[in-house]
Amino acid sequence: MYILLALADGERHGYGIMREVEARTGGQVNLWPATLYGAIKRMLAAGLIEEESTRPDPASDDKRRKYYRLAERGRQVLASETARLAQIVEMARAKDVLDSTGPV
């Protein structure tokens, strides 16, 4: 989910995904290289993400980097999973497990 969210607004290379996730979670989630690249491999095979063939700025970029983007299927899965999680949060609020700002 974190990888899909990191790619929701554009392509990124692996290190860029790691930094985005770390920044968005306030450092609470760290994707170590083995974990990240294993997940990327599985997501590529599942058709959730695609390897980008063009580079943002070839002159200032490391040629070894691979860039990834959300595939259409990945975008659909992200939307569906986000809606499912939002429904769970609403159920938790209805049970007074959460108020509008977080855990009670």
C-alpha cells in the first residue's frame, strides 16, 4: 500500500520510493532495500506497477536507476483498498474506537 501511494502522483526510482514512504509516515515506516525490491518484483509480476522507459532528466540521473509508475490495475487496487480502509475507519468511529482525530 505504501509503495502504491508513493507512486500515486508520479514515477519514482526505488530510493525515491523509500524516501517518500519514510517522509509521509514521519519515519515510522522504513522500507529496507531487500523488502522494497522484493515487493517491487512481486508488484511488477502482478501488473500493479510498471517500469518506466523514459527518464526524468537523463543528463543528471544515474543510468542504473529504474523508475516505476502505477499501472492501471495498480491504480484500481489502490482506490479499492483505500475505500475499504476508509470504511473500516468509519466502523471504528461508530464503535467509539476513534474520534475524528485518532485513537480515543
